[in-house]
Amino acid sequence: MLREPQSPAPDPAALALGALGWVLGDEDRAGRLLALTGLTADSLRAGLADPAVLGAVLDFLASHERDLVAAAEHLGIEPAELMAARERL
């Protein structure tokens, strides 16, 4: 029996950027991200291609399960996929 090939894992940076967009969509949540990660708006903008900065976004979501679930739902994926992306960054 032939099986359909597994689709490749989503790009972890793309998932993190999508999650960041979701976080920034709410002013209170965005403020909490900056406060808890120590990032500034400028360092966040400058680090959009930096795996450490993108990882900090996913770590932020991982520490708030309700946000993690909501972000994953917004992106149309399972929360575990965001955490797997964190591991791959």
C-alpha cells in the first residue's frame, strides 16, 4: 500500500513570525511580551530574522498556555507545532 508523502514540517521562522503577528495584534499582550522578554520594539524589529528573538516569542507563548492555544488556533495549527518550531529554531 502506498502512502501519501508526509508534508514537510512548516518553516519554524514562518510559524514564529505568524505567532508574533498574533501577539502584536493585542496591545496588552504585546506589552506583556516586551516586558517579560526584555525586548524593546526596536530590538524586536531588528531581530525578526534572528532565531533567538523568534524563539523568545515562542517561549513567551509557551509560558502562557491560553495564549499558546489561541495563537495556534489563529494560525490553523496545533499548539505542539509551535513548540516543535521552537525546538527547530
